[in-house]
Amino acid sequence: MALMGYYWSSQQGSNRSRNGDASAVVLRERWCFGIIADESEKHPGVAGLAAYWTQSIASAVGRFEYSPDKHQLLEVMRTVHGTLRQHFLMGRASYAGIVVDLEHCQMLYFHCGDCRVGIVGSNEPLWLTTDHTVEQTLPALRARPQGLTLARSLNAKRFSSADFSISNVSGRESIILATDGYVSAEEGDDVSCLKLTWESKHRCSDSECSNFFAP
């Protein structure tokens, strides 16, 4: 059974002091794992949180012989979360990820914050996740000019569980993980996405910094 391929694209926004997005993949013969994270510049002490989170999670997931289930992923997340206080006490980030069972064409996907998971066929992405924002819960606030407010996020002070769901996937479709900057195309924001394809030879990283991890 062929491994999946990937394409990582990440560009720093003109209004950002650094690229705060990061991603990681784990490719196995019968399953694969992908994760993306987007750290906020609004909070001090956040630099490197997205890279640390994605790399630490991927490193732990890579030790599994079989594709991890929801409970195993949550255990990994709680363990890594317990290490955040030392360096990222005030940090905030969003993240999303997937585990694909290549034998049964089934995908377990999860998200926390406003990173998204979607399916791409011949048209625009079909987003499978709903952003964890206050505005999503209270539609009357969506027109506020100051931007969206996260109702759930990754932070060192308190563990907030990601939402998990399951979906069937087809070899005719690609899987996409994206940051809010990619989804909204907001001017000045970092723009990043990870695409996983069924073409194992297609593996490419296009970023101006070292924010992609493939152990």
C-alpha cells in the first residue's frame, strides 16, 4: 500500500513580525497523520508555540505501530500540553489535524480554534470543521470590525480538548489542513496550508522558514 504525499505551503504575512504557522506529518504504510497550528501574536511569550506543538505531537504519534484513535491522541495532547508552561505560559494557538486509515479510507479529524480541515476535489475546499469563535456561536457579533475572538484555543494554563469527528475519504480527493489566514485571505496574515494527496511521489515543502516537520 502506497504512502500518501504532501504539499506544505507557508508564507509570512506582511503585518507579522514572524511566521507563526507550523505543520508536521507522519507517513506510514497503512496510515498517516498530519497536523497544523497557528500561534497568535496578540499574546507575549508565544514565539515557537506552533512549531513546538506540531513537532511534539507528531513525534509522539510516530511511535505508534497502528493508527492512533481519539483516546490515544487525547492522551498524547494532554502529555505535551503538560510541558507548555515552562516556555509558553502566555501563548495561544489554534490547531487541526487528521489520522487517515489508508486501508479503510477513513479519516479521524480534529480541531481546536480556527484552523480547519477540509476535502478538495475539483472545486473549492469543502470545510468539515466549524471554527471555535465567539462570533460563530453568536452570529450578531460577526460584523465587528476588530476581528474574530477565539472561544477555544491551545494555551498552557488550561487544556481545552479538540473536537473529533470521522469521515470517509476517497482516492479522488485531497485532504487540506489550513490556518485562518489561508481560509479568509486576510491581508497581512500568515497564509499556510498542508495538502495530503494519494500520490506518494508528490512531497514538497514551500516555506521561507523551517516550520515543517516530517520525522
